[in-house]
Amino acid sequence: MRQVMMIEYIAGALVAVFIAAYLLYALLRPERF
């Protein structure tokens, strides 16, 4: 596996985790939206 592919995979995973955390926060704190 090339290094670039690994970096893209890690970046995609970080974005997915960030989106999941943001959606979970929106569900827990609906008054802020």
C-alpha cells in the first residue's frame, strides 16, 4: 500500500469521526442549533 493511500484513509476516518461526533452533539444539545 502506498503512503498516499494510507494518508487519505486516515484523513477520511478522521472526517467520519468528526461528522459522527458533530451529529451526536447536535442530538444531545438541540438548543444550540
